[in-house]
Amino acid sequence: MMNTSNTNALGIIFPNAYDELVPELTSERLMASIPFAGRYRMIDFVLSSMANCGIDNVTVLVRENYFSLLDHLGSGREWDLTRKNGGLNIFPPFAQKNMRVYTGRVGMIATIMSFLKSQKEKYVVMSDTNIAFNFDFKALLDTHIASGADVTIAYTKEELPDSIMNSEELNKGRYYTLDLEGDRVKKIHINSQEPGVQNFSMNVYVFEREKLIKLINEAFMGGGVYMERDILIPQLGTLTINGYEYKEYTARIGSLKGYFDENMKLLENENLDALFGKNPIYTKIRDDNPTRYVNGSSAKNVMVADGCVIEGEIENCILFRGVKIGKGAKVKNAILMQDTVIEAGVNAEYIITDKKVKVSEGRELKGTDTFPIFVAKKQVV
């Protein structure tokens, strides 16, 4: 059951961060809305993690392509965030008079300054939505408070994925690594190309609310855009900035191939348990019939959501809700999003289909493990 004890913190989520790393999946939606793990969206993980820790005042700062997200989040009921005070607040970019769409966190937070000033919580927890995790924000907050730091940054110890390091889409200030002395952050690197294991920032931050308001105001007046480049790096000497190592399971989406791999890892029980085993992850409810396996069908090592009808063979697949696999079809190593139809006799391997795709009878579609084929939304192949 959800932890209902209120935490003295409000949440801010940036759902558009890193959209450009997976252009195939974000042409009509944002990073936060990308379907993941059979029936979830990427935002479900951070939102559920906040709700599970008693953060019941959450602001989502959207920039563009946000209609699917609004539809998914609704009033926030599934996350127990429907309430008169606090709850779930979604700020579109044009909610304010100045009518500018900002890209960096500084400008985006500046647009909700009057809202931030009127809140009562002492701390602010911020996160992007490009990492699926089951995060204990309470442990992060407790560590931050006990340390007396001005800012705490969560990080993982891992090698930087090639897909992120070599992305042509990296503009100024896209990913960050930390040099630490004990817990203290001594240096923040932007777009590091260092080999080997790094302290890789998760872009999860804790600030005191009053301190955040002051820092954002100063940076915004001075033309600042990115929080890391324009606030944290220049003030490493004056602010106490600490790192918090996150040692639990993470699935970081940095490319289409990365998206494919992170989904596929969840077909191994230990990874599935590591992501979903601790606290519940909530998502929008869709009432569907249970999945039907017709005589003669077969399924090996699959994750299948409800409402599917399987007449053919599936192996190493993740099927979202309402997928249909026709008679005699063979599908291996595939991610099939909601309401995809694979007709009779299709032979498909290493494919990702977006929602409502149809693969016509007898077709053959074969990608490779290094280059899965992607079929865009509502396409007929």
C-alpha cells in the first residue's frame, strides 16, 4: 500500500528531457509517455516512486507533444494524487503570460516561480523521466537533510553507454558525470568522453525550496538556461553539493537500441524483480479481457499485457495491451506496442512496432540485435 505519511517535499518532473535521443518514439509524444515494460509509461516509475514516499504535491513541467501524457495522467487518481491541496499539477508552457517555451530547467522553473513561492514544503525533489527505477526518495531526502548539503545529486556508478556518448543530438549540457571527494561533488563534467566506470548523474536533485527559488531567480536574470552549467558548476566552491549513490536497478533510455535492450532485460526474472519487487508501480487502468492463447499457439519467455490474442508463436517478446498475433505467425525478439496486429503467416524478428501498427499477412520483417527495425505508429506494413 502507498505510504501516506506526508514527506516535507514537493516533486518537479521534467517529462521532455532527452526526447531528442529517441526521435523515433518521440515524434508524437514525449520521453515521459514512452511505453515501457508491457503496460507502463516512463513517467509511471518516477511518479509512483514519489507517491510511495509520501510526496503528494507533484508538478509536471511539459514543453511540447504533451497530449498523450495528459491523457495518461488524467487527474492523477492512479497515483493517489487527486486532492484539493497539492496533488498533481501539470503546467503547459503557455500557462504564463510571457508565452515562451524554455528548454533548460532554469527557464522552466522560472515560469512557475509564483507557484513555488506559495507552496509550504521545505524541500524540492526534481527528476527527469528517461530512467525507469523504483526509487526510495525518502532515503535520498533523509541523507540530504542529515548531511546539511545545499544540493544533493543522485548518481549511478556505470560505464557511459555508447549510444549516449556518440549521439549526434547532444547539444550543450546533455549528460553529466561527477568527480567526488567522499560525498562532496568537486567537479561536474558535461558530456564526458572518459572510458570506464563513471559517477553518472541521474539528474535527480534535492534542494531546499527557498534556496532553489533564490538560485533560479539569480540565474534566470543573468540569462542562465541549464541548471548544471549555469548554477551548479559556477557555484561548486560556494554551495555544498553532495552526491548520493543509487545502487538499485535502473533502465536508462538513451537511444532506440537502448530502449530495445532495456525492455528485453526485463524478460529475466531477476531484473524484473529488481525493478518491480520493492514498491508498486502504478499506471493508468485500461479494462481489458485476460489474454487468450488459442489452441496451437506457443509462447516462450514473454511478457504479455492483458487484452492480447495469441494464435501464432511468440518468443522473447514484450507485448503491450491488445496485441493480436495471427495463426502461423512467428515473432521473436520483438516489442509490440498497444493494439499492434500481426496477421497470419508473418515472420518477424528484432522489431519494435509503435501503437496500432499492422503487419500484413505473410510478410517477413527481420532486423538484427544491433539494429532492430522500427515501425511507426499506425503504419501498415
